[in-house]
Amino acid sequence: MANVSSSTTINQPVDQVFATVISADAQKSWQAGILDAKVTPNGPVALGSVYHYTTEVMGRRMETQLQVSAFEPNKKWAVKTTGVPRPVETVYSFEGVGASTKLTISMELTGGYPVAAEAMVKQQMQKSLDDQGKRIKQMLEK
């Protein structure tokens, strides 16, 4: 498979963008389908913290978990799916550009999809990352 990546510049300082992206409460606003989100253990997010999500997909409620796999305040936050046959890691990188922040969201799509479906999966994941960046930007710039 391939990597997918999306970048956007947000007219807010890095610390504010970073804090919003890692906030479980804020994720309900910028991640599609999340009904509820919490982080364990209680306290500040750190390497190894686990996000617990309740989502709705095609009318069905699902519980999923993502573990923080990289954590560099105001620089990088990555989460990896847990309890699934093919874990996927999504990396959020933050770069100060003057008074703004360049946010780049990326993931590597691993194999296991039928060849005929690879292009469609890549297209769907690209749209998902683009949409996340747009929603974060809209939320922070309103």
C-alpha cells in the first residue's frame, strides 16, 4: 500500500493547536462519528495513554481504542489502533510558521486489502485526513 498525508496551516499558535488535537473532548468535534471519547489513565496525555472511543458506523455502535505511540509536546502526537489484526498508526506533526501552525496528518496504509480495493481505500483515507485537517482548522479559527 502507500502513505497518505494531508497538511493545513491553522492561524493559531502551535501550543493551542496541539492541545486541541490531543483533547479527547475536542476530538468529538473534529473526528467524524465519535460519540464519546475518554483517555486512560486519568491525568495528562502521555506516551502509552489510551483513547477509548464510542463511534457509530453504519448505524452500529462500536468501541475502539488507540494507544499513544509518540508524544512530543507541540511537535508530534501519534496514535495506533489496538486489538485489531492490522494496527494502523496515524501521526500528527505540528510546525510553527510565524504565529500559525502547519499541521500534517499522515498514515501508512498496510497491505491486506484486495488489489482491486487498494485505490479506493487510499482515496477514502486521503479524504478522511483532509476532512480532519479542515475540521480542526474551522474549529480553531472560528
